[in-house]
Amino acid sequence: MDKVRLAIVGCGTISQLNAPGYLRHQRCEVVALCDPVCERAERRARQWGITPRIYTALEDVLDDPGVDAVELLTPTQLHAEQSIAVLDAGKHVSCQKPMATTLADADRVAAAAERAGAQYRVTENFLSYPPLIKAKELMDAGAIGEPSIVRIRTIWGSPTTHPGFPIEADAFAWRRDARANPGGLLYDDGWHKYATAMWLMGDVAKITSMVTTTDDFMVDAPSAAIWRFKNGGLGVFEYSHAPDMKIRSNYYPNDEFFEIQGSAGSIWVTRCTGEMLDMPPVLLVKGSETTAFQAPMDWIEGFNGAATEFVDGILEGRQSKMDADFSKKVLRAALAIYESSELERPISLDPPPDRQPYR
């Protein structure tokens, strides 16, 4: 194979971020768009300057012999069944996070990936975001000594977005359906942070948390969680909602701050979705000595990198970072955040065989 022929399934808001990386890749061709709203797929084709085949049902994509791989950007409750269908059709699949809504469904996806002759991965733009990649490079090079704590702070601000990033009218409707979604933003957006923390520090041993529920199912804040990683380090996650605070962002009105503390210093990543701080994107802090590092820092760069990783992985026979096994671990952690708060006790991520895990 000298070129990946890709179908984008789901042409809603997030496709505006996922598609450009594929469109600019010299060895990828977006040959099909699929959305139940035909006009939306046609609108994206015009927006991206392409003339793909337009479908309104996934089955038509799977029957298309001219499609090698699928970027699946559909509502979360559809991910498991659709991922399995794509894999069973012999096509590669990159599935928008989270991979499923239950651990049982995640197991089914993993089984399908194991038996398929195609690649499965969960799209995770944070793991391809240049400032976070730089932070991991510094950490792996020993710049801060032995890492002990990773802290990730998230603020959800005023519900306004940049005019260059229009949000579809129905973008949050399915997310607010508790029957289809196991949690709010701690589950949906939180996945990014949990995956990032595990990429940096390894597998999780135990989680304790306090989750605030509100009248709006999606906005579960203020909330906080503490993790114990299997290597002995800690993860601290803080989530707050500031509805009257305008956050400078070209995309969603979110802002993140990452801090990795080690025995000899710390690394800060000062931005991601938002751009609140007028600081370099990466800082290495060692006592009174601070070193700044520049890197491409527009949030879309993470999506571009994720697209490149998927295409190159297919062409080179190399598995992308977020395979089924890693994705199952992230899902387990995301669900355990709610489980710990609900039961008011720490949750082990290695439960004994006689205890059924949450979801």
C-alpha cells in the first residue's frame, strides 16, 4: 500500500480538527465522508475542497472496496459497535475517544482488534500535542530527576467559542443523555487528561475522588481526583467551572495547565485547548533556574500529529500509541473517578475476581 484511502464517518464539530491532518498528508486521500445528515457531509466536502463519495450510513462505507481506513467521529454510545463493524470488515479504524461506554464493550472491541487483520486505535490528540511531547522528552531525558507527581488543572469557562470554530447545534445533545453517556465532562473531556497522565507516568493502581453533580449532567464540577500510579507516583486532577470567565481560545472555552514534579525540578506545560497564559508553552523549572522551550502550540497541532501517526502506522505496519489495551485502561480509570466518589472510598484498578468493576 502506497497511500491510505480514508473515510471520515461523522462530520460534526470535531471533524473540523480531525480532518486537516489527513487532508495535508501526502500519502493519505480522504475518499469518502459519511454523516446521517447528508447536507453536513456535503458542506464539509466544500469546506475542505474535496470531492469524496458521500454516504449517510456506515454500512455503505464498509461495503466500499475503495476505503482502507475509517476515522470514526460519532457519538460515544456508537463507538463500540461501529468499531467492531469496521474491524470485521477488514478496515483500519481510528476511533474518537472514549472507546466505549462500558468495560464489557471495551473488551468486545479489544477482541475484535485482536482477531482483525487491521489496526485499531483511539484518536488522542493530547499525546501528539507538541508541548506535551516536548515535556515527555525532557522527563525521559532525566531533566527533572525521578518524577513523583503529575498535576493537571482544567477550567471550563464561559460558553463562547472562536467564530472560526463553529459548533454544530446538536453537538452536546447526545452528551447530555445519561442513558447513552456514563458521565459528564470528567468522562468525556477528562479522558484526554487521564490518557496523558498514564502516558507520562504509567499504569494506575488506585483512585480516590470527589465529584460534584449539577443540574447540567455534563458539568460535573468542581471535582478533584488523586491517583496512585503503580510506580509509586501520584496524579492530581482538578476540574472547575467558571461560567462567567471568558477564556482565550480558538476552540472550546477550556484551559489546561500541566505540571510534572520530579526530584530535581519540574516541567510546566502552560496551554493546550486554551491560551490563557502569556508564557512559553513549556518551562523547565529547576530552583531559581528556568528554561523556556518553544513548540507549535495551537491545539490543532495535536490533531494533525495524531492523523500523521495513524496514516504512517498503517503504511509502516506500526501500532499507534492508544491501542485497545491502553484504551481499556484509560476507560477503567475514567469510570473509577465516578465510582470512587459514589462509594466514598478509594478504588483499586486491580479488583479481585469476585468484585465487578464500575460499568
